[in-house]
Amino acid sequence: MISSDSWINAIGGERDQDGQLTLRTVIAHIRGAVIETGFVSLGRITRGLKEAYRPLSIDEDVLGKTVKEAIRVLLLSGDIDEFETSAGRGYAATPPRRVVWNGSRAVLLGRSLHGNSQSVVRQLAPEEGSDDAVTITLSDELGRPEWRSALVELNAADVVDGDVGALFEVASSLATSGDRYSLDEPETIAVLSGRGKYFGQPEPVPSGRWQRPTEGGCFPAIIKTGYSFRNVVLNVDAGSTKLWQPASLDLWRWVVVGFTIARGDPVTSYDSSSQRLDFLTPPPKQLERIALLTGSKIGPWSWTIDADAYGIIIDALGPNQRASGVSRGRSAY
């Protein structure tokens, strides 16, 4: 019988300190299967991985969570696309492309057979090419900042020349004329009315910037309803309280970024000597994607990225947010 160590070496995998397969191993196997097959259903991915990892005695519950996160990262990076079919969800590789910026590396995305297949995002040296992928800049890959697109969708296209703080101004206006809400049960709601670097959490007890609503104003908020939560913008007024609920969690995160900037507080912390980036609010997908493509994750909201990549994140927040003293190279936008 083949040993588990021999089998994990045979499939090019690695374990974490708990003996479970690492995220990058599962990402590499899913990405390889999607590229090789062209289109793979979620069910087939799950069954195939369980069978491939059977000799390793992997905890299936842990594996399920790792598969879910692996697919999220692959979608976020742009390696794969998700499709809904009559048979359920499925995944296909995106067109192959080599993405470059003024950094110390490039990344390979999509349906290419090159690059380091064992990494979360396949990396290349800046001068290293790929004969099956086109070369594009990171700015072309990202497109315009998603908060600008959100302003257009909210019929506020006339303010897209400002920074992301303009999004919170629009959200405030929508909350002022939004649905009525009662504050009779203040323990079910937490608002971002506090200040400071620590973001904290709304439940089970508010901490950091989170507080119970005790003063008037307009704030991003979370309402607890049973076992679920609503991410809203709450306008607290002496006469009445109203709210607006963004269409997605990601849009709410952009509103939080805009709210933080509008108050004059930082949304990131960057140490140029260690190249450590910390997001001080939940990062919207596009900002997390920049960090994913250009850096290495070291914590839930923390990455190691070079100054050029950090400059791209700052530029994505709008022209008024360009950090002084940071060598960014060419702007991404």
C-alpha cells in the first residue's frame, strides 16, 4: 500500500501544521483541472478532490471549507470564471494573459500552462515571457475603480471625478430618504461611529470603531435580525431614523471606505521598510485583488507588497488619496 507521504509527493501537495492540505495545494489542483478540462462543474471538482485525497485521510469538512476558499481566490484573481448551468455551478479558465506593473514580478492568469503552478497566484520574473499568453498592464486588467462604477449605477455620474468619499455622500443621501427604522432595540444594531485604527467587530459586543447608536448622524451599520445580519447605511435623526441597504456586501465595503476617508481617517497602513500593508477596513474585492496579484498574504487583512503596488491601491481610492513619500511609478488609473 502506498504511504500517505509518497502519495502527497506524487500529487505535488503539501500539508499544513494540522496535517490538512494547504490552500495553495487545493488551488493548484483546481486550477490545473479547469485548464486541462476546459469546463468543470462544482460537483465534479468536489468528487475528484475527495477521491484524489482519500489516501491522505483528510478531514472532509475541513477540505470543503478549503475548496470554497480556493474557488473564491481563483475567481478573485481572475484565473477562472463562474457559470450557472442546468446542472449547477461550473468553472472555466479565463483567457491567458501575463499581467505586468512597475514591480519586481509579473503574474500569469487564465488558460496558460506556464508559471509556478504550486503558488496561489502564478508568478513570473518581470522579463519572463509566456508564448501562450498576451501581456497586459495591471491597469488594463483591473479596469476602472468599482466605486466609480457604483456611482454611475446610483445615478450619480456627475461626481465620478472626486475620490471614494463621494460614494458615502451619495449613500448618505439615499439613507436620508430611505426606509424608516426603529431604534427601540438598540442592542440589535451597531454603527461605525467610533474613531481609531482598530476596526473591531459589531458582535457579540461592539468593539473598536463599532458602537451602539447614541448620537445623530449618518453611519455604515450592521443590523442583527435573528441569525442573519444586514449591512446598511443608517441615518440617525432626532425625529426619525432611516436606512438604505446597498445591493451587495462589496458595495457596502466601498461605502465604509468612503465614510472613513470622508472623516479624515486612514483606510490603510503601509510600512515601506518592511513592505507591510494592513487594511484598516474590510477591503473591497478590487483592493483585495490588487494585493492578491502583487503581494503575499500574511494575515486576514495584511499583505507584503512593494511600494509600486501600494501606490496602485492608493490611486484606486481617487486622486485626492495619493500618499506622499511613496514611490509608485506609473499610476494604475
